[in-house]
Amino acid sequence: MHNHEINQPDFGTSQKKLGIYIVGFITCSILTLISFWTVMSGQFTKWEMFIIIYAAAFIQFFVQLLCFLRLNTQTKQGRTNVMSIIFTGVILTSIIIGSLWIMWNLHYNMM
């Protein structure tokens, strides 16, 4: 009469299922092959390759968040996890843009 669900902590992730891992693996593999083919085919301009590779990387980032980290908003802890990811993105964006702005101003003022 043991109920294992009671003792399991809620980390905000959904149930582990093999199907979601397989979907994530196949999707990430396809996106990686698209990026590889884009470079190896040589039929795209530099900017087209740049856009295709970064679009595939952006999509792959979200596939990995959803399939492998199982990020969702179905529970209270899951919403907290999503807000933590968003906050981290905002802080990283602020640091990167601020650093680039400072370096550009230093370069401009040194010339």
C-alpha cells in the first residue's frame, strides 16, 4: 500500500516518456543536418547561411527546452521555472547589449 507519487517532489516537469525524447532527438538531428547541409552545399550566400544557421539554432534551443528539460506551465513550479528562464534571458541580454554599447563608445571616443 505504498503510494510513490506522494514522496516525489514536484520540479515542474511533466512525466518522463520515451516518445518525447525520441521526437526531440529526431527534430534536433534534422535541424543539425539542415545547418550542416547549408554550409556544405555552397549554394547560399554568406548572409543566407547566417540566417538559416541561426534560425535552426533558435528553433533547436526551444525544442531542447520543451523535449529534454520538459519546460512547461502546467504546474506552479513549472511556471516558476519558465519565469526563471525568461529572467535569465533578460539579464544576459542586458549584460551583452550593455557591454557592446560600452565597447563601441570606448572605441568611438579613442579614435
